[in-house]
Amino acid sequence: MTAKEQIDQLTDRLNYLNYQYYQEAQSEVSDQEFDLLLKQLEKLEEENPELVRDDSPTHRVGGTITKNFETVKHKHPMLSLSNTYSEDELRDWDERVRKGLNGADFEYICEIKFDGISLSMSFEEGLLTRGVTRGDGTQGDDITTNVKTIRSLPLRVQEGQLPFGSTFEVRGEGFMPNAVFEQINEELIAEGKTPLANPRNSAAGTFKMQDSAVVAARQLDCYIYELLEEKHLLRTHAESLEALKKAGFNVSDSWQKVGDIEEAIAYINKWEAKRFELPCATDGIVLKVNDYRQREELGFTAKSPRWAIAYKYKAESKSTRLKGVSFQVGRTGAITPVAELEPVILSMTTVRRATLHNSDEMERLDLRKGDFVFVEKAGEIIPKVTRVDLEKSLDHENSEPFEFIGECPACRTALVRNEGEAAWFCPNEAGCPPQIKGRIEHFIQRKALDIDSLGEGKIEILMENGLIGDAADLYSLRFEQLLGLEKVHVDELTGKERKVSFKEKTVENILKGIEQSKSQEFAKVLFGMGIRFVGQTTAEKLADYFGNIDALEKASLEELVAVPDVGEKVAQSIVEYFSNADNQVFLSKLKVAGLQFEQGERNQVQEGESLSGLILLYTGTFENYSRDELEAKIIANGGKFVKSISKKLDYLIVGEGAGPSKLAKAEKLGVKMISEADFEKMIDQG
Ligand code: IVH
């Protein structure tokens, strides 16, 4: 078989398997086999770049960097929808539609209004050629490389599958699935970074990212809701949705055909609560006239079609009694005030507590004893208190306000607040039980030392029995100390009792888990140590850069800020960590226990030594590498990588669109500048 035939065959096979997986929820092959085929294709494409097909599934993995997205004009303008929050206005609109159609019979299609960003996708002869954002409605950004990472979007459709020909445009809503949003936030929080605000903004931001490999990792998705085809072969919107679904497009099954506005209102009511079961954020319902000829008759206003309207759900907000305010102490000692609420159901889940963020927010809300408060789900994910329900809080004026605390609720140490920060902290790092417990929980989590035979309850038992004072103590636990320990837990919410007891099997598992954690790689140990602001990614970069704990410990502030991803704040925190005597004791206990404090070979693909002893930096974008790939390449060949230009720098690799100020500075300092090709030569020729 020729390379072309092989590439064609693999491309078709992988696209077919992808369709089966994402549209039919079936897999003919294991994930491993799929990856193997994809790798084969990647290799063939690398060797024969001229044979890469536009619908190659390798585009889904991303890897292209787009510096500036090209602005392109929409073939048909992307209008918005007129919208309303009231049923009466909806009935008025229905009346206008009826008049506009001179009393003829008609139907509506009801759809969910997905809350992401609108996208237009063009297909020519069955091939996805372009993905564009809405922009200002007349022109948008060409984000084809990013749109191609959407797994549920066919990159090619077979002509036979389409009753409307193979050149057409589809419109849909690109979104970040709730599950992905939650997972990303979990990771960001664990790394001490600011979580994303809501799935909509996250989707909008991600679709505009320059590195499509990062976009691919974020697993964006898209629901298709309109078809535009020149030949007008289909008569109704319902027919289009069905045909699109059949051709492999991701059309949500939530749409429904209705005969009149009352049925449409029933649809609205049905989905008001049920919409939270969907994988994507939603903000209302769209009503559309079904028949295309009738749509034409109704026409458009300057901004929106007369044949469609959006009914928006109000952000669900409920009033409930504020039972009290409690204060949580986090792993870092930060104090978060929490509203304790009479349970209330919001967006399908029971809410009993809601964050009050910090003391400033508490003051703004002016919460008093006996108050009722409105609770909302911010971005429909995290509950928050928005204001006091003054109508129900009859005694608000005369009641005593809830005050922020002056000392730690757990250890009674006076709280402190750093200048410029919103949060109050308990400074008793060494002796405050919830901080200690938080640090141990952080240490054992999957992304750190991964001791899954331990959990919150078991750690509490160990702490209460005086067996552990920090995570390092886990490594001196003995079988006979643990056997027979027990504790009755009372569930905070249900009041149900649950007994945790350490039987033989439990103890064996705990000790086995602790033992196995000794082989976790250095980067994970470093993350588990819980240095403030050192998240998983930063820990990996530090481990790669310094190679072992001693080098990291000795690093000066200047050396630390030279590491990719490390800024002043992080560097400062690392220096402070190592200069603290308690941390030194903790660290030496971990060393005695035999944990990995050296970056092993496993993680570093060592390609060669051609850059050994050299310090490099890049600017601009490159043809063959994303930023991460270039950094990895430098390290894999023995080089060091820094972030800023200094005299110490050996080479500046200059790419497309390089920053002029960087170039000027490099020139002034006499740093050698090389191209991407020079860099590759250096590696190849040593
Ligand atoms: S139809 C002529 N259907 O809502 C307008 N739009 O405010 C055609 N949207 O920009 C749009 N779900 O991003 C339509 N099922 C749906 C939708 C939907 C979400 C968004 C879309 C549009 C905005 C209009």
C-alpha cells in the first residue's frame, strides 16, 4: 500500500470510529487501539506532510498556534434573537406571528437556549472548511483550528448522508461541558489559582486561545441548531434537525414540535428545572417557526428574525432562613465565612450552605440574626447569598448583625490580614488542627502522593489519637497502632451516624497505600508538600528545572523567577517555605521515609545532550512547536530554559511575530539570536 492509501484508510477509519463513539455511543475498538491507529497516522503524516487530509483526525489533538485569528465576513449575517422574560410578552409575539402569516396554520419548534458562544461552520463538498465566531454579526474570527478539536463535530460528511447536498453552513452553540468546567476548577483550586467564573466565559476564552493543543485538552463541545443551505431542498426546520442528526452532527434531543403557544409554554415549564440535567449551561428556550417559507414571509427586523424569540429563565433565586454564619479554616489558614441555611432546592440540588467569600462581602450584605436571605447559583454552579430578603426579615432593623471573628474558630489564635488581601488568616500554621488536616488531605490526594486508602475520616481518627501531627508521620505508622481504632461520625446534614473502624484488612490497605506512595515521582511529592502557590503544573516545572530538592532549596529568588511559570509571588513563597524551621523538620522526616526527591528518568524523555550547559529563551511563534513543545525540546536535549533576557542567556530563538522590545534588548546585551531552523540544526548536529 502506498503512503497515500495508508493515510486515506487510517483517516477514514478513525473518523468512522470517532463518529461511532461520539454520536452512537458505541466503540468497536478499545481506547488503546484507537490511540495506536492515531499514532500510526500521526507518524505517516509527519513523514508525508503533503498528504495530510483536511479532515484528518489528528487536527482534533491540536498543536497549531495561531497568533492572530483572521477576520472573515459571514456569508449570511449572524443575527441575535429578541428576548423576553415574560409569558405575556411571549403571547404578544405569538399574536404578531399569527397576524404576519395571515391566520395560516403553523407550528413552532421549541429548543433549549444553550449558553456558550455561537459558531458558524461551513462545509464544502462534505468537508469542514471553516469555523467562525459570531463576532459583530457581520464578521467574526476564523477559529477553524480550534473548532476542529470538537470531537462531536464531523470533519467530513458523506454526500449520500445529506438530503440537502454537501455544501452548506451549520450554526450552533460551542460550550464547555459542566463536567469539564468543574474538573478544571478543581485543578485550579488545588493549584491555588483563581477558578474560572462560569462555563460560558470559559468556553468563550478557550475558543479564542492561540494554542489549539490547549483547546483540545479542554474538551469543548457544540450543539448544532440551524442549517443554511442554498438549494432549499428541505421544507422545515424539523426536517433539517433530523437530517443533521442522521449525518452525525450533535443535535440535542431536547427539541420539540408544538402546535401553539400554550404548548410552547408547557415546554418552557417542563424544561425550567429539567435543563440542569443537560451537560451544558442554559439560559432559556428558543421558539422558532418550523416552516422555512413561513419564516421568509415573516422576515427580519434590523437585528433579529421575526420568526424566532428567546424566552429567558430568571436566575433561580430563592429566599430562605439564615440559621447562622460559620467560619471555615482552609489548608492555608484562610478564613471563609459560610452562611448556614434552612435547606432550599436550587437548580435541582439542595443547598444548605453558601459562601460569603470574606469579611468585606459580609459587611456589604449586612446580615443580621433572624434574617431571610436570597440564595442564587452563580453561573448555576456555586451557591451564593445575594441579599437580605427585607420583606420577610421583619426584625432586621432591630436585630444584631453577624460579626466577622477576630480569632481562629479552631485554635483561638488572633487572625491577621495581609495588606492588599481580602482574606483574614490564622497564622498558627503549625498548631491549628484544620490547617494540619487540610495539609495532610492535600498530601494524600491523587495528584500528589495518591494514598487513596486514606480519606478525611481516617485522617481525623489518626490525628485525634495523636498518631500523626503532619503528613510525614504517616510513614512511621505501625500495624498494631492502627488495629482497632474507631470513631463514630455524625453526618452534618442528615444527622446519621456512621462508624469508621480499623479492621485488619483496612489497616493492611492503609499501610500498603502509604508504602506505595514512596515511589511517587518528585514533582508529585513537591506538589504534595503544599508550598503556597505551587500547584501541580508549577511543581512539575520546578522538578524539571532543578532536578532535585537540594537544588531547589538552594535557589535564590532570581533563579526561581527564571523558571517558566514562576513569578515573584511564587518564588517568594518557595524561599519562605524553606526558611521555616517547622518545614525543615517536615522535609527531613520525608527524606528519612525514603520519598522521591530527585527527578527520575520516567518523566523526562532525554533525547540528547546537544544543549547541555546552554541557557535558551524563545520569542514569537514557531512552525513546528507549540510553546510547551519547545520548552520540552530544550529540556529533553539538556538545555535550560528561562523567561527573561539577561546576559546569562546563550541563545534567543526567534520565531514569527517576535516581540521587538525583546529583540532590541537581546541585541543590546549581545545575546545570540537564532531561527527555528538553526535551533533544529543545533539539536540534530550536536
Ligand atoms: S437560533 C437568528 N437556537 O442565542 C438567530 N440560537 O441571542 C439564530 N443560542 O447568537 C439563533 N441556543 O448563540 C438559536 N437553540 C438555539 C440557541 C441559540 C443558543 C444563542 C445563539 C445566538 C443567541 C441569540
